[in-house]
Amino acid sequence: MRRPLVHIKRHGFAEPCARGAPNPANPNAKTISDIQKLGGWQNCFGSCTGTPAAVFSMAQGIAAPSLSGSSARFQLLPGTKPFGGALWFKALGAQNNATHFIYDLNFYVDNPGAAQALEFNVTQSANGGRYNFSTQCDLAGGHTWRVWDPVGFKWVASSVTCATPAANTWTHVVWEFERQPGGSVIFTAVTMNGQRGVVNLSMPHTGDSNSGVDIAYQSDANLTGTPYSVWLDKVSLTYW
């Protein structure tokens, strides 16, 4: 089932979209590049996705379509339930001192009309806290970018539009995140094909005794459970 749509402003005021790249990273920032090529990806569905069951697969080293010559393909297959979803994630090690993140990727979808939503996430566990930077392009609903409230357990709509992407075309997405000293999770801005929208929403963090950072991607099926495929390429995470 779809998580409920709730409109909440938690941090300041939304600003209009502006052209240009995301705010420049700290000169001491580190970047993990081409994450779609790395081994050790994991997956899950059901309780971890908050959706009905899905049949799914992932393949790496895809030459076409690709921007780098080696994309990764994520598929929802026949047998996926209506509104079913699958989550794929890659652990990147402990980065306990990092407070800023830029999640940069390109995606390509063959049948956008089959998608309920596409989700792009970064999660950090550090110093007793879990910081959940989960985002969703809501394709079958309000066509907005939404962010996850882990305490209220609901999606929160931003004022930034997420239009249905063109089929069989690469789309470039860059998310900017921050965690504040008090523990708030800040969804700063999202840039889609060069169009930057200021999100400026804040969510609480939750407790966690583990340490580590991971990035994730989730495909959500619509009410028909129609199969579709998404390719990711040039996936990177910058942090400082």
C-alpha cells in the first residue's frame, strides 16, 4: 500500500526552483564514485520496503543503455503484486564524522507509466543515531519530491516538482542532505537535469547503535504491478 501523503513544512520556507548545479562541496570532501559497479549490493522487500511482495532482479556491467559503459539494471518482474516494491542497497562503511552528503546519479526507465514511485536514499548510522535521507519521486500521485518521516512513518510532500521522466532517456538527479548538531535530518535541495529546487525540509532522527553509511534505490510498482526496468549509472556519494 502507498504510504499516506502529508504536506508539512518542518524547516523554514520552500524557495522557487533555480537553474544551476548544487551548492559546491567542501574542499575536504571525499567522493565514492561509480557505486553501481561495486560488488556487495544487497536487496530486500516486504517489511523493509513497506510494500506488498515483488519479484525482482539486479544485473551489473550493462553496456547499453549506459553512460559509463557499465550501468546497473534493476527490474520488477512478472509476479510483482500491485504496489509491490523492491529495495537495493550498498553499504559504504562507517563515516561517523560526515554531516553533509551529495547523492549524484543518473537513471533510465523503460516504462515510467508502470512506476508508482522511484526512491533514492542515503542512510547514516553514527554516534548512536540513525539519519534517514530517504526521498521519493511520486510519479502516480502528486508528481512531487517527497521525503520520509521515520518517526511519523509517513511521506511528506515538498514543494519541488518531480515530473514523469521520458521513457528510455537518461535523467540526472543530485540530492543534497545535511544532519545538524541537534540531530535533525535536513533535505536541502534536489537538482533534476540542471534544475535545482530548494526543498528545505527537516525530519527527526532515530536511535541506532551501529555505524555505517549506505546508498539505496527502490522501485515501486503501480496498481497493476506491471513490470519495468530502471538503469542507474555514474552513481556517486560525496560527503564531508
